[in-house]
Amino acid sequence: MIKRPLAAVAIATALAVGAAACGGTTKNSSSGDDKGAAASTGGKADPNAPLKKGLKVAFLPKQVNNPYETIVDNAGIAGAKEYGGDAKEVGPSDASASSQISYINTLIQQRMDAILIAANDPNAVCGPLKQAMTRKIKVVSYDSDASKDCRDVFINQASSEEIGRSEIKLMSELVGGKGKIAILSATANATNQNTWIGFMKDELKKPEYSGIQLVKVAYGDDDDQKSFQQTQGLLQAYPDLKGIIAPTTVGIAAAARYISGSKYKGKVAVSGLGTPNQMRKFVKDGTVKKFELWDPKNLGYLASYAAAALASGQITGAEGEKFKAGKLGERTIGKDGEVILGPPTVFDSSNIDQYNF
């Protein structure tokens, strides 16, 4: 995975600030005020309005070479074809906090109808997203949320609390309720990761987990090789480690790969969030007993339809509004503009061959 040089990040950031300040030729660029979310969500929803044809929609993932993000975005692009939209995926090759900024500004210049973003940092992307919203571009965050005032709707793969707490329950089962565990996360600023980890730590405070000790939260930056090295480092620092929770598809696969070829196979439990196709061989060889995930295709599909509903005026992002999401049926917007896809699925040797993604 190629990392962007610091100089390039600095230049991109400078260009982003410049573009935001100068405005330029953008969608409805005559509107020069900066009212953020209010500009995008102003007006009343018309649930009976038809979905507009030819909507220009862009998916901006954390990084374009992440297999999980590719599944999500491809499904969203396919969903756009159903409602007559024109969708694409653009984005950086690394998941650093500022790497998405220049892409947002380019999408503003391209006059998109909607930008869908899995935010690497909830605040770093806020400025340019607000600029997009003043240009009447709808903003949908998915997978990893941006700050609430920088988007219209957040498509959450599952309840954040449910994900965090279930990860601890699953690991406790795997280690017999006692022993040292570690968490192998993505980036230190990732909104979804930090929210889940917060609920994991809170769950560990319960009496039934008194025998489990969280010794370290490590960061692999959603980079395969770094996650592999972080797993190695955890086991060198804590040779008596009993389990690793990796709530990232890149991290869990890298951790499983390291464990499968080491003396720790069968001794250190690996769990977290992964795709069945990615984890199948590790379940088959006994390295991984159980892990979780939702259907990433449905996540992208739901996000795509939410963007279309916003851009067509069916919804504004207000709590209680409803919209139809194609084959997924009617969905309701909850508190803070959140729409939840559904509960995660636990995968193990008994059901993993039933899934292909």
C-alpha cells in the first residue's frame, strides 16, 4: 500500500483551504454564504417526490484499495444504476486524516448531486463538506461518520453499541472469560473504531468480565503489512496474550495470517470484523473460531438510496423521516440523522460457506 508523502498531504490541505476560500465554479456557486448543514437540509421533505434521474453520486471511501470498502462502494454504484443515477468511487490510497480533503474539493468542482464518505477523521473533512453543503450537494456518511453538522445522514452498519459490546462478549466466550487481550484497530482517528472501542471498554467494566484484562490498543492504520507487524509486536510484548480483537477487516485478516503461521496458533484467539471470503481459510484451518460483520453490499446499497432520496427532496435528514431503499424496503431516519442497517452476523465454521462476499 502506497503512503502519500507528507509534502503531498500538506499541498493537498493547502489547496483544499484555498478552494474553500475562493469558491470557484461549483454547483449553485452563486450562493456564497456558509451555513453548513442548514443550507443543505433547508426546506421541507416531500416523501412523494420521484427519485430524480441522472443524479451524479460519488463514493469517497477511507482508501480505495481496501477490499471491504470496494465491496461497499461497488454495491452502492450498482444501486445507483437501479434508480438511473451515475455513480463512481474516488479516493486516496492511504487512510490518513487529511487524505480525503482534496477529493472532496474536486467533487464540489465537478458539481456532484451527492457525496458519500467513509470519514477517516470526523473533523478533518468537516470544512470542505460544509462547503459542499452550501452548494446544495447532499452529504451522506457511511461506515465511519463525519461530524454531525457536516453531513445530512449517517448510514450506520449496525448500532455502534451493539458492535462494541458484542465483540467483548464473543472474545470472552473464546478465551473462557479470563486472560489478557488486545485490540488491533485501524487509525487512531477513525470515528467508527473509536466509538466501538469505547463501548468495548465500557462492557469490560461489567463484573462478568473481571477476569479479562485489556492490555493494549494498537493501530495498524488499515494497512495490511503494518497490521501484521503490530500483531507480531503485541505478542512479543505480551507473550501470555489470550486474544486479539480487530474491529477492522484489514486488521483481522493480517492478525489471523500472522497467528496461523506462528507458535501461537490455537493459543491466541482472533476475532473482530471481517468478510467471509477474507476469513474463510482461517476459519477452516482453526486459527479463527468466530468473527462478525454485516453485509457490506447492503451498506453501500442503502447509502446510495439515502443519497438519492436526499438529492430528490424526499427527505432532509430529520428524525422520523422515511424513504424507500430499493430491495431493502422502507427505512426510517433516527436521532442525529442516523439510519441503521441492522445487527451484525456471527460467522463460524457452521455457516461461513453460506456467504460469498
